[in-house]
Amino acid sequence: MTELAIVVVVIGRNEGDRLVGCLDSLAGRARAVVYVDSASTDDSLANARRAGTEALSLDMSRPFTAGRARNLGLSWVRAMNPPPQYVQVVDGDCIVQPGWLDTAFAFLESHPDAGVVCGRTRERFPEASIYNLLCDWEWNTPVGEALSCGGSALIRMEALNQSGLYNEGVIAAEDDELCVRVRKTGWKIWRIDADMTLHDASILRFGQWWRRMVRAGHGFAQVGTLHPGHFIVQRRRIWIWGILLPVIATVGAFTWPAITAAAFGLYLLSWLKGIWTFTRLGFRPPKAISGSTLLLLAKFNGLQGYLTYWLRRLKRSDLTIIEYK
């Protein structure tokens, strides 16, 4: 029953062997799998077709986004006769774990008010870099009713039909934006205690990590503008740590140096708190120190992304995707 009720939409761009692993993990587990490619220069399309997957190419005459790619796949799914009850969306750098589709299907069948269900995403190679390790930590979020999901989730088609598909103009956090609309139509979103995907972030250089966090800041700004009640905490952190405290420290340097010292003291406390948190999670001391340092820096590359969004909006520029791979 599960494999007849679910169709899978995979999106990717130059994922190479990661895409092969993703498609292999889905073989025989769903009614159909459709892969949407965004101008890959590797063998992604050929590999998808060799795997027996329906393969589509995104029109690149306008800037591509993950939302555009997912919508092309979802439009193909909607045209099926009959359309499926559920659609699993997944990124091409993820391996879907054995048993996930059955577990997620059973959950949605037993929770008729649930529109979206996701599980645990784990980093495939967490020890390859501190950046991969931070991704694994970032995705270890609490189970239960949630505000949003990530790029992989099982979605009830009825919920999608009511909320609408992905917003194709959102270049980051498009999943959060969709989930806000899903919840507004009365559906619930759940994260359950089950392994869903193995993700290969493949972030091995500082520059890659920096751009990823810039993209996150851009998403906080754009989705926060579309839905002011979402990403409130994240936007507040950017304003406090990225703008307010530096301004206070600068003014204090010319007026009252104690204020500057206090501002730097807050950064120090935040850094020490991060080390303590990561140490409690089992990070070795060098990793805990590196991770906390990166979290401190993220207050500034997040600001860069936030300001990038507003500068683009003021200049009426295209909101092009920020790539880090």
C-alpha cells in the first residue's frame, strides 16, 4: 500500500555520486520517482535515466531556485492519474533511510490533521569537517509538533493543494515558507523519532560554510518579510549580535570604554557558552572550540545575508540563489 500511495520528487544540481546513492535508496519503494535537474554539468540526468527515474530539466532562462525545481516535479506528480495521496520531497544529496517511507506513511494515515511529517536527518560524514559536524548538530531538533521541516519530508497532497506549492521567488528557507502556509490552512507539521535521511553536506572549506550562513541570513530576511511571525528569534539575534552590540562597542570606545568592554564581554560569554554546550554534547575540546567560534562568526555572515536581501530588494535586483557547493 505504501509504495502505491507515495511519489518521490528529487531535485539536484551536480550531485554526482550523491544523486546515484539517493536514487538507489528509493528503488522499488514508491509508486514513481521523478528527478528535476537544474542545469547540471555532470552526468546527473543520464544517471537518473539509467536508474529508471523520470528525469526533467528545469528551464534556466530565468534564475533557478529549489522551489522552482520542486514545483516542476510536483506539477508532474499532479498530472498523474490518479494523483498520489502523498509526495516525498528530497534533495539529491540525501539517502533515504530504509523504512522511512513506511513509517511516515503510517504516521500520516493515523494523524489525519497532519499535513507534513519529517524525521531525523543525519550528516553522512560528520567527521570530515567541523562544518559537517555542525550541520549534524543543527538538524538534531526536538521531535513533536513543529513549525517547519527541512528540504526532505513526506507531504499530504491535499495539504499542498490547499496551501499552494512552493514560492518560487524564495531563494533560501523555501521549506519554512511553505510550512507557514500549510499551518495557516489548518494542517499540522510533525517531526517524528525516526531516521529519515543521510545528508552529504560536503562542506570542507571555510568559504563554503560562510556562503551557507549568508544564504541562511538571506532566508531569515526574505521569509520573515513574507511572514513576520516566522524567524523572529533568528532575526532578533542578527540585529542584537550583528548590529546593536557592534554599534554600542564603537560608540563606547569614544565615550565610555566600559561599555565597549561590556559588549566584548557578552561576545566572550556567548563563545564560552557555546564551548560548554558542545562539550556536553560530546564534542572533543578542539571541535567544541571551533564550533563555538563558528557560531559566533555566524552572527555576522547571517547579517551579511540579511543585508544582501534588503539591498537587492531596494535595487529591485533578481534574488539569485546563493550557492555554497
